[in-house]
Amino acid sequence: MNKGIIYIFISIVISLTFLYVCLLNSQSVDLNLGLVKILLPLSIVLIGAFSVGFLAMFIYKQKSKLVQKSSQKQLEWKAQDAKLMATIASDKEKLLEAKIATLETALKAALKKNEAGK
């Protein structure tokens, strides 16, 4: 069975259980917010706490996705940098080989001129 389906099923069961508990607890309770006391049904307090927890988990998951994308991008950049460095090193080798070939040709030509001049 797919993990996503299992997580959705578990989430639905937990949510329905939570709603059932909220419906059973309809009596009013005092909610102390520091300076203010509010009389609210317990179900509203529970739903509010559930919503705050849901929002916190949603923000955490979004942040985790951003961190994961960022680290993946950095790995891609490092791979591109390594490939670029390898290309640069290869190009330097080719340039040096071309210079050596040019110098060898010039040396041979100078030696031929020197031998012909003697």
C-alpha cells in the first residue's frame, strides 16, 4: 500500500476522532488570555488549538521543502563547478600542448636555418 494513502487515512481518522471529541465537549470554559478572560465553548478552544498546531506543521513542512530544494541546488552547482574546473584544466592542457608544438616547430625551423647557414 502507498505511504501517502496510509498517511491520508490516518489523518482522516485522527480528524474525525477530534471532531467527535469536540462535539461531545460543548460546555463553556474560561479562557484566560493574560489581561482578558473569555467564556468560550470547549469545542471552539479545541478547534483553535488544533488549527494552530496544523498551521505550525504546515509552516514547518514548507520550510523543510525550501531547505531541501536549496541543498539540492547547491549540490547541482557543485557538480557544475567540478565539471567546469575539469573543462578548464583540459583546455589549459590543450593550450600548453599547442604552445609546445609551436615551439618545437620553431626550434626545428631555427635548427634547419642554422645548419643551412653553416
